[in-house]
Amino acid sequence: MKILLLSVRPDERAAIEKWGNRHPDVALTIAEWELHSETVDQVAGFDGLVIQQRTQIESDVYPRLHELGIKQLTTRTAGYDVIDLKAAAENDLIVSNVPAYSPRSVAELALTHTLRLIRKQELVDQRVREQDFRWAGLQGSEIHSLTIGIIGAGRIGGTAARLFHALDAKVIAYDIKPNHELDDVLTFLSFEEVLQQADVICLHVDLNDTSRGLIDEAALALMKPTAYLINECRGPVVDTSALLAALAEKRLAGAALDTMVGEETFFNFDLRGQELPNQDLIQLRQYDNVIITPHVGFYTNIAVQNMVDISLDDTVAILSGKASEHTVS
């Protein structure tokens, strides 16, 4: 069995090698390029395909994969919006993802962002770098005195809820399919009620037609002017223009963003000394009450190994005619 892994980062190589050592009967090939119209022919001769890319797969790629005998397409990420599921199905491609590589990795970053925001740590750090050691304007909040709102209480959101609950925060949540196994740590409310009542809103939803632009001008208008917004899921879930307006008009206390619209042009690139390619990023960086991290919520030792292991395990299972619990449709 020959499997090709695309868009492989240097930090993934050790995890891939570990998996390969446990499966000597599987031949693994790694490459740094993405799957696109101009690269798809390089898939010839492989049985399985594992991707992790940031840009959309073109429509002509799917029939070409079918012609090359590829039966599956696995992404070693939770998000799979770069894949056209309809086109994949029409070309007999089984698509799978890694929905829960490490819920704690993203949930812990949400907690980290929350603590930094409520203690005004960005402003503290900035002042200390400038040798300004005054306290004025730095009074923070204690997390047990706050209400945390979780939008999307699935694997990651549920894990975040348990972390916040463990610190004695009140946790409320909205989910289209409430998981009542979480009733011991949170209270499910309507979307509007969560926005109105929470001191911190943490976003943990999938990107789909219903979540795109979910936090828009109307949603932000429901939030307290003292509230914080944290996005650990997908950039398009937040209307960036509406967020910038709320920040400019001080209708929001601050935000933490681990993902942004257009991030594929700047996140994980060294742009020191260069003009930034995104105007929204330029504007957001001007605020000392905004934290930007380059989509590193997933980026822990455990999560990276899990993403490799689960994606390769699923690829082998599918190619062997077995079922994978991570197929998407």
C-alpha cells in the first residue's frame, strides 16, 4: 500500500516516521506541495492520499483523481471546507477528516486567550516593553466572577466548557444539537441569550452555510460592551468589518483571534520587514485589546501526532475496504 501525504510541515515528519515504524507494510511518501490542477498528476501511482491544505481544490481535480484510481481523500484536519464533497462523491471519493485530534489543544488556547484578555495582558506587555510600569488602566477581572458563553458545544467547545467550569466560571452555551451530557458544567440557552449574557464569547463551530458570518453586526450588537470575543474555529465565522466597527466604537472590550479571513496569505509566513498583505490584519494589530495568534490552536505535540495517526489509520482502513468513523458527507 502506497500513501502520499501532501503539505507536510517539518514538525510533522517525526510523527509520520513514528507511524511508519509501526506499519512497515505501508510505504509513505511525503511532499510539501498542495493538491491542485497543476499538481494532481503527481498523485499517479499512489493508493491513498492525505492532505492538509489551506486553499480550495479546483473542480477538475476530482475527475482526474478518479481517473488515477484514487478511492479516498483524507484531510488531517478537522475542517474540510477546501473539499467539494459533492464533486468528491460524484467521482467515487470517500472523504474523511480528523474531527477530534486533541480537543484540549484548542480549548486550552481559548482559556489562555480569555485569561490574557481579562487581565489586559497585551497592554501590560506593551507597557513593560516601553518601561512604563504604571498600574492605571490595568485592573483585570477574576475568571470565577464571569459568565463564559460557548457557541458550539461539541468536542472542543465541551472541553472548553469543562476547563472554564473547573475555574468556577459560570458557563452557558448554544448549540444546534445540545449535548446534555454537559449539563453538569453548563446551561444551554438560545443563541441570542448567550450573546446577551456572556462576558466572554468563545466560538467553537464548524464552518458551513449556517455558521458563515454568524458573528455579524446584529450579533455583536447583542453583546455587552464589556464583553470579549474569542474565535478559535474558522475565520469566516466572524464578519471582520463588523468586528472592526465594534472595536472602533468601543462596543466591545476586546477580541482574540486564532483564525482570520484570508489567513492563508499571512499565517505561517515570515513577513518581517514586509508590508502586510491584508488590510483587516493591519487594522486589528493597531488595537492593544486584540490578540492575534497565527492559527496555532491545534499546534501541540499531542495534536500533531494525533492528526497524523488518525488520518493515516483512516486511509488504511478505507483502502482495505473497512469503515471509518470519520467519513464526511
